[in-house]
Amino acid sequence: MPPVRATAPQRGPGNPDVPLSRRLREATHELHVQVERSVFIRALLRGTLPRTGHLLLMRNLHALYAALEAGLQRIADDVRLAPFAQPALRREAALAADLHAVHGPRWRDELALTPAMSDYVAHLQRLSQAGAQRLIAHAYVRYLGDLAGGQRLRAVVAHALALPPGRALAFYDFGDAAEVTALARALRDALDALGRDRPVDDIVDEARATFCRHDAVFAELADVAGAGLRAADR
């Protein structure tokens, strides 16, 4: 079954009186559902994703976070944007540690980026060089997703990769349940404060485009994962 492709981004709701966190949730809801229905993500959530698929996903996410977090650090001097660059959220180093533990020291050379992820990384680098607040849309999609659905994936991934308890799961570790809740709340509060302070239609539009970029990456990862993934999806 071919992956469901997210539709092209359209401008989200324009009511400035609606909190930005709610605007983002409502504007991306359908795209979020479509991406979760893709072959690759269904296999990930079911625990049927082949080991190769897991490793390639980790490798591609590492490139994404490396570019995103470098860009967020460049705009962290803006007190209104600083909450999105706080150290507790950063995932690049955690993914590097997990990849080293699961694949070995040559993971950068032996695990490839998909063309869609290479394009995504270049896009993040362009945004970073421009100092664009559009980076906040990518922080919203990634970090709130990691703090929510990512937490339930911890056990799924540990089982799928046959990991010893607590090993190679740094990516999913944001602390205990109270810390995870506090981080998610702080991000939503920072989004809402940003939305009260300045025009943010560009962030809403970028968030929609971000889901489309993820959809393209997951479709390519499904192709690379190959027959084992498609057989598990039947």
C-alpha cells in the first residue's frame, strides 16, 4: 500500500486572538493524521519496523536535529525564542550516542540520508542563516511530538531492537513524567507568548510545510526499508 502523501501547505487560521499553540494544532491536524497513516510510521508504531528502518530513521533524524538545533542556537539571544533552544530539549547528541551504541562508530558513513532529508537539512540551514522565526515551526513539530508520542515509542523501539533495559534510548529521555509535562507546557506557553507579541502566520504556514517534508522523508525511508516493511504492513 503506497504511503498517504500530505497535501501542499495552505495558510492556517488567521485569528490572532487564538493562542498560537492552538492555531498550530488545528492547522496541522489533518496533515499530522495523514503522516501517521503512512506505511513507515504505521510500522514504527506497531513495532514491526525492520531494524534497518530504525537505524535509518535515527540517522536521518540526527541530521535534522543537528541542523535545527544549530539554527535555534543562533536565534536564542531573542528572549522570546530562547525557550525553544533550551538544553533539555536538544536531541542531536542523544541520537549520536544511540546510533553509536546500536550501529557502531561508523554510523555517519554507513547509514545514508534520504534525498528528502538532505533537502530538509538544506532548508533548515537557509532558515538559520536568515535568522528566521520559521525555525520555531520545526521545533514545534519535532519537540512536542517527541514529548508526546515519542514517549510511548520508547518501549516499542526497545523491544524492536532487542535493547537491554535503558540502553541506547537517550533520544527518548527527557526526564521523568513531571519533567516531560513541564517541558511541553513551557513550549506551549512560549508559543502563545510569541503569538501575542508578533505576526506568526509564517510559523503556521511553515508548520504545515514541515509535515509535508516529514511525509516525503518517511516515504523514501519506506522505499529503502523495502519488502520487509511492506510485508509487515499487510
